[in-house]
Amino acid sequence: MRRWDLSYGLALLALACSGEKNDPPRPSGPPAWQVVLEGTPGALLRAHGTSANDVWIVGADADGQGPLVYHYDGQRLSKHDTGTTGDLWWVQADLSADEIRMVGERGRVVQYRPSTGQFSERSAPTTDTIFGVWGDDTNSAWYVGGETSANRGVIWRDDGTTISAPVPLPVATSSATFFKAQGFGADAVWMVGQRGRALYFDGQTISESPTPTFLPLIAVHGLSADQVYAVGGVADGVILRRDGQTWVDETPRGLPQMSGIWVTPDGTAYAAGFNGHLYVRKDGVWSEFEEPPTFQDFHAIWVDDQGGIWAVGGRLAADPPRDGVLVYYGPPLPEGIGP
Amino acid sequence: MRLGLCCLLLPLACGSEGSTPDAGPTPVDSGLPPGDAGFDQDLGVALDASGPRCEVGTGVDLFEEVAEDQVVALSLGPQGGGRYSGYHIWSSVRVNGVAPQRALVRFKLLMADTGTEIGRQERQFNLEPSGNNFVAYGVAPWIDDCCPVRNQAVLMQVELQDQNGLTCTDQRRVRAADRCPDPNGNDICP
């Protein structure tokens, strides 16, 4: 398999814009992997933002002191106290200009308003874990999750006031937990989960989309409803690509479990997973990053608007997940960013 | 560059018959008692005249010895397959006589009576120093189907290869717990 050439990263970063005029100066230097955080009590489960200077990171509550929530503003990484407890499995930072939404254990929905600096908590009517959230605005969000040991799933819709189950609830929720949702407008939402299950909401109904795998699908992302990737696995990994009407298995030979997927506007796809493995798909070929920055398991990956790659993870098989790690690929981050 | 994951298909030697507390790994096939292990800082190798020695154990946050026929828990990962590939037996290894950086470790779980492989995990580690030894812990070989494993004798096996090609193996016979617990501790199996 062809290995990913770091020169691609250089080119990608050189092509990217240099940021807004008011961005704080950053140290100069070639892009490289940087371990930003490691050994946090809880695993870090998602990084997502609106730009390279507005990045949110959430994670598990391994010590009972509350979930890990960090924000990077381009200059400093600050830790936030949500005032809640329980693991936070996912964050969506671009739901609206003034809301960051996080979801997690026991149906928790945590909202943060940058304008007030306040966190607030709501709950979906479930004790199950919500593993994923996606919305196209604050009044139209989807939550997916379930109880993995029972192979049972939950799907909820949030109109900003009420959190309720879609009617009819897909039959697949009786035999599969769902892990992530990703939409491309209010009438095009994908959801993926255990046993290779993939569901699609077309604005009216949720229908099942057969896939060529029985492995759990843990993450989904893409550029449009017809150009989407789903990744997952257990001991062995799987990468599926939606090619118009069908799912195509693009799993590279020897792929371990993948938990994170992100597709950049130019169509480049990045996948992250077990034991620090990172893959990139360019020109239709998946290849592996050389020299992983960690041997921990990655849970999620996100690429910012300047081409910086953010990946988070930890010891994900533990419950709660622990020993978190945040790595970044790009130009040197400011020294002493904290927290 | 990563070591090829396919290069660790090593023949498993017979496992040691258990270990005494604080004894460290016992030889797999030499039959010699543990020697005085030294540590060469230049080579990063814990040296011992009897060669690399592994001891398979359990533990999520540290290496814990496991005795023959000890009952071990079937643990549920928070995200995964549930009954099918969602459970594991925490596995760890204590080793000396190897280079600690980028060691490739494979854990396997087999039904003791048939030898059928029921779970596996292979990963790279920078092994942690622990006295005169190195350890890696918190490995979760996923079990294909948890329910048939309940209350059964299971072989825990480890194979380790360091970056210089030195290898060692070990195995223990343990007994799986009598339930595949849900988050409330109730057995999920029908």
C-alpha cells in the first residue's frame, strides 16, 4: 500500500488561506504531528469547530468530576466546566452561530452559548447513551444512540423545544445501536450503527440502506448524501463509500477498526482508528500515514479550514473511556497553549 | 514505519504453569528460573541471560497476574457490537529481555477444550518500565460471541515481538465469568 506522503500535507497547508487578519501570530515551522493533550482522565471523543481558531473538544467523565470539554481559540486551549456529569460522546460546533451542542451518557444534551458563556442541560427521554448528534440548525437536530449490550437503538429529533422519537421508529432500532448521524440539509440525513446498519432520512421517511458489512459502523461523513463514507469494525476495520445508489466496500487490506471519518471540501477523506492508525484517501486510493503520533485508539478526526488535522481518542474499550489524547497535524501551535 | 502486522504469526510454545507474586515473567521454554535482570539504558533492553520472557496477565490500568483457572470477567466496551464482538477479557503482558519501543503484541483467546479462537487483538506499544520488566496493559481482545464463553475454560495467549525481532510467548488457562453483563450487571444472554 502506498504510504501518505507528508509533502501532501505541506502542499495542502500552503494552499490554504492564512486566516483572518486578527488571528494571533503563530510560530513558524513546517507542519508536523503535535501531541496537544495526553493522559487526560477521560478519553477525548470528538474535536470539531468552525475554524482553526475555534475548536471544541469533548470527552469522557472518567473521574466523576464532569465530562472533559476544551476550547481552542487559536492562542490558548481552555478547559470548561459544564456543570454536568457523565461522558460526552459528540459535539457539533456549527449548529448555529451561538450554540455548541454536545450529547452523551443517559440521554444528555448539553448546550453552550458563546454569547453568554453559559452551559445548559436537557435530556432526551431515555437512559441510553446518545453517541451522535447532527443538526442543520438549533431547531432541527437528530440524536442517535442506544444500549450496545442489548443491541438496541434510539433515534430522537429535537425541534428546539421537544425531543421526540420519529414516527414510525425504524425497525432497525430493535436490533442495533446507532452511533453517528450526518446530514446534508433537513431532507438528507444518514445514520449508522451496529451490524452494518445504515439508515437514510429523505425528509419524509427513514429507510434502511443495505450495506455489504455486518461489522458495526461507527462514523459517517461526506460532502453530500451521495458522496458519503462510513467507517467502523471491531478487530477488523471497514470503510464503505456511498457511490450514488449503493455502498462500495473500500476497506484497505489489513485495516484495523476505524472510528472516525472526515471529508474535506476537495474530497479528500481521512479515517482514524485503532492503535493510532490514520488513513487518507486521495485520488481514489487509501493509504496510511507513516509514523503515527500515538498508539492510543482514535475515536474521531476533524480537519479545520486551514488543513490542520485534529484527532482525538484514548483507551476506548474501557467504560468509561479513559486516558485521553489529542493530536494535531499542522504548523506549530503556540507554545504553552495550556490548559 | 510500522512493523507489518502479518509478521507475528509465531508458533505458540506451551505456556508456563503460572507464576509466583513478584517473580516476573517465567521462561516459556527454557525451564530456567528467572535470573537477575539488568537494564541497558543504551540499548533500551532489559537484559537477561535466558532471553525474552513474557507473562500474560489481565488488568486495564496495570499489569495484574492471573493464576491458572482464575475466574476473569467478561467486560463490555462502551461502543461496539454488544453480544457480538462487544465483550472482551482485559489482557496485559509483563516482559523482559526485549526492546520496549514499538513492540508488537498479539493477544488471543481460545476455548480451552477445542482450541477454537474466540477473540484477538494485535497492537503496537511503547512498553512501560515496571521494575526490571516492561508491561503493556488494557488490551481488549474482542470476543466473537460472548454468550457461549460464559463459565467456560479459556486460554489467554500472548505473543510479543520487539523491533529487533526478539519474540516470546505465554498462555494461561482461566475460566470466564458466568455472565455477559449489561451496564446494570445483568446477564444479557437468553
